[in-house]
Amino acid sequence: MNVFLDVDGDYDCVGSAHGLFCIKKRGDRGEVCFQFWHPLMRLKSLITVPLVVSPHEIKIGFGFDSLSQTYKVIVLMFGLGEILLKAHTMGTMAWKRLPSLKGFSFLAETYGQYVMDTLNWLALNDTSRFSHKATCTDMQQLVIFSLHLNVDHLDPDLDDLPSKFLHVPRGLDIEVPEFEPVLSVLSDSLCLVIFLSRVHKIWQMKEFRVIDSWSIMFIVNYDHLGICPFLPLQPLCLVEDVNVLVMVDNIADIKLLYLYDRRVNIFVGQIEIPVCRDVAWDYLPCLVQNPNLELPG
């Protein structure tokens, strides 16, 4: 059996859950379809029924709904003043229409971060604007839009979506960072990543949906550590009992992994990995989280 995906053309990795990856493929008629891939179990699914999304701008998320014990893809399509939603459950051949959302502004990130049965995107609590790719000009307006994956029972004309806005940490700097804040998931916790004045601050929500549980997980000062990447490094995962942060520097076809140890406040290693396909790059967290990973001396 061929366990490799046919990823020629326009494709991307939406996300993963429990080792299962969701791959998005875009057609030439404004449609998207998806395929599910579990490389360790050497399994892949059939390609889903195409979903026509053109001319809408879209956001996508993938995750596991523990209530129904199913994996789901959620697509948000930005229309005129409202957001249309469709859901696909792995193992079915249909798309379900969900209740729509009144328009508000999301930040630029396309793919939602999966944690605790939810998909999460950064957004703004300014209802006077409606955009799929807003720019944050006031950190006090920053919120997290959190959508629960248990949507099978919803009537699109009668029910409301199981969603809410989560607060970001109270102690955020008022100054707007030079690069857009992003969400990440580290050690199964939702994290907010902010890069300001060449300092990376990573906030961790230790107890999901509890605002008082936000705390600073890492502070990485690029000047102190003597590195100068063209763009901010991207947090990838944690190793060494969550004390070593693996961060990514994307340079053309070469991926550089930096290993930062907060116990000694230094980078303890740098690994160069040639990567031909982005989908292989999205698979790297499974590789670098190997407990037997040896840090370079």
C-alpha cells in the first residue's frame, strides 16, 4: 500500500490531532477538498467531497470532538457582513451547514489552533470592522475566538454556534508589536506568542478558558542570545520535560531548528533540516518530540 500522499499542486497542512493530519487541496474552480493521513499507522483516507468556497476568503480548522468521538474539519467563509460555516466529519461524504456568524474581524492566521475540543483564532472585539485579515492596532482589542467542535446537532436556522470570545492575558504590553501576534499550542496548552523589540514572549493558558491562568512560559531575548533571524522564530514544540523550546527559522528550502533551554537561558543547539515539501515540514513535530532526541553538544 502506498502510504504517501499525492500532494502535487496547491496543498497545505491544516493541522493534526492524535497523530492524524488533515491535508487541504485546492482545485482550479474555486473548490477545496481534504484528505486525512496517519503516517505512523500507514493509513490515508479518500479525498472528501469538494466544497466550493470561491469567491469567499476562508479560514479552516481541524480537530477531534470527544463528545461524538469524531474528527472534524470546519470551514469559515467570509461573505457580505456575515461568516458562513460548513463542517465535514471524517468518514462521511457530506458537508453540513452550520449557523452563521455576524461579521467581526479576524487576524491574518488562516488555520485555527486545536485544543480541548475547540478551534481558536485571534480576533478583534471591534464590531465596527469586518475583515478576514485585520491588523491589530490596539492590543486592548485583542481577543480569542473559540469554536467548539460539537456541532453535529445544530439547526443552522434556529441554533447558535457553541463559541465564545476568550480574554488574552491582562498583563500584555500596550505597545503594538512589529509582527502580528499568533496563537500556538505547546504542551497541549493554548499559547499566545508576541514578538516586541526583538524579545519573544510566550504566554501559556494553563487552564483552558480561565483568564487568571495565563502566565509567561518563555521570554527569549534575541540580542542577549546573539541570533539575528530575518523573521521571528516560530515556536514548534517542547522537549526535555518542557524545559527546551524548539523554534523554527524558515530559510528558503532549509529549515533551521533552534533549541532554547530556559534553565540556562541559552540556545543549546541548532539543527539544519532540508525540506522539499511543506507537508513534510508539518510532520516535524512528531519527529522532534522523540524523547530520545539528543541535543547537540
